[in-house]
Amino acid sequence: MSKKKVLVAGFFDLLHSGHIRFLEEAHEYGDVYVSIGSDENSIETKHKTPIFSEEERKYMLESLKFVKQVDISKGKIGSMSFDDFACKIKPDYFITNEDGSDLALKDNFCKRNNIEFKVLKRIPKPGLQERSSTSIKEIDKIPHRLDLIGFYDQKIINNIYPGSVILANIDRLNLEDRSGMSSSTRNVIRRVFGNSLPEHIQRDEIAKIIFAVENPPGHKYISGVVDQLGLCLPGVNRLKFDDNYWPYKIEKLNDYKWLQNYLFLKKTKPRPLDYEVFDGRENFSIDNIKNHSSLGEKLWSVLNNKDIELLGNTINQIHESQKLMIPGYESNELKTHIENIKKNHLGVKLMGAGGYGYLLVVSKKPEKDFIKIAIT
């Protein structure tokens, strides 16, 4: 006795375990025939080009053991684009998920053609996480950044004496907002580009776009490019400034993977809404700024020479230098905590503008609550 025929339809873009589970369950009713929506159909009905072309989606589906045959519904637009294929194969069942579109329309089509219509619940394979194309698209793929030395992207400093900022681009972590990890800039990227950086635009150009969005004409405070370039440029980079908000030169560290063994984040608490980092005690003297510039030169040399002990010592000096220029960089609440970390580890500094938030710790023996990072 021949097996019954099962028809399923969809775009099946971003093929994931939820799709596989659906096809596996449909296969329990018989041989599965898949009608996939064409690229043209996606553009017309969803107003977007699929991530994977119709031929790629067909190829992937045909490779699955639960699938008998795949047809691309070319020339047909809309949620009922499978009807010609259905008339050709004469299925016994038409099966869809409970969140499928036009369920009533499909049910009526099945009744007219003597096809049994079944709606499956979206239940993941036992032991696996529930997946959908929508949830996958919402996964945050925007990286974070570490400012190993910062502040020099501000003209209030670099118009007095040239210097540099050194940044490490790291894989995305589940970090709190208002904690020195550029959450506001990441939100701007998400608003402009979605949950990942676009592949068709060069990274420095992406940074320029985000810089322009964050600093529109008439904006009182200019958000420095530590965040924009730090989030967009992979690896470890040195940004050199001279009386400008944009660096005149960007240098890349050739060998940076070793840093992952010694750099960690330590969570404290988000910066309170009423805490002001710039509180009127700032001291941008020429001596303070020249010292900060020299620390940028020193840190770049240390990174190239892979000197871990000196790296920790230099990070400590950078923290003190940033605090000397901007006393609000280190809040009184964190002062003792930071001193205790200095006693037990090689180096420590606050991330971003400071006050509160995450600490960057240089250590050979990380504590259990230290957060491991991965440089992109």
C-alpha cells in the first residue's frame, strides 16, 4: 500500500530546528511534499528579499530525510501559491502550523478539493529550545567594545594635545544598560540597522552613519566615536586624534587573541540616573592631557610586546589618569571595591564614562564572577 501524501507550504527561510520539527511531525502522516514561496512572492507579500534564495531553500529542504519533493511556486503570489502544486500531486493532507497565515482560506481550499486539513501546534523537539524565524531574526548580534584607554575622542581633550584611544571589539554579552558598555549606541544601531551590522557597508562607514544619527545638527553634547568605531571595527584598534571628533588615523593590532586569556569584566551596578560624571571638578590641564596621551603610546607598545604584568600596571595608570581629569569617573561608592581588586589582580579600570558600571580587570587568576570575553 502506497504512503499517503502530505502537502506543506511556506518560505522556510533561515531554516532552523522549528522547521525541522514541523516537517518531522508532518512526515508521520505520509510522504512530505513541500511548496516553497518564491523570491518574488516574498518581495511582493513580505516586502523583503529572503536571506536564502529560492534555489538554496529548495536544495536545503530536499536534503532532509523527512522531505519527499520540493516545488518552487513560481508565478504565484500570495499565501495560496501552492494550489497548482496541490492539484498536481493530489495530497491526502495539507498540514500547517497554528500560527500559519490565512488558516480559514486554506481550510476552505482543502474542503473543496477533498484534502484533510490539519493544524499542528508549535512544540519543539524534547530537550531543544523553541525556534521561529521571527525569534531568530531578533537575536542580538551587535558586538560590544572595551575601551582600554578612552576619553581622547573628545575635542575638549584632543584640541589641546594629540593622543589616542585603544578599543577592543568583543562578542555580544548579556550586559546591563547604563554600565559603560555603549548600550545607547547599540540601541541606535538596532534602530537603524536591526539586530546585526550590515554586511554590505564597510565598518568605518557604518560608524559614520551611527555617529551622524547620534549627533544631529544642534545636538548639545557630541557623543565620541569610542562607541561607534568601537562597536563596528573588529579586533583591537588604536584611534589617533588631533583636534577633531573623528580620528585622523586608525591602526590595528596584528596579534590580539592572547588578550582574551587576561581581560575580564566585573559587574558592579548601573549608573544611577541622578549621577553626574561631569560634576564641575574636571581638570583638563596640559600636564594631565599630555600624561594621558603618553599612556596611550605606552599601552600600544605593551600590547604589541604582550607584556601582561606591564599591561596590568598601565591599565591602573589609565584609570588614575582618567580620574585625575574627570574626578566623577570614579564614584565614592566604588572606590574601595576598585582598590580591593587592585590588591588581588594585575589591573583594573572602569568602562566608558565611568561612575558605575562594569570594571575591566587584567588578571591571571580570575574570580568566579568575572565575565570572560572573546575578541572578535
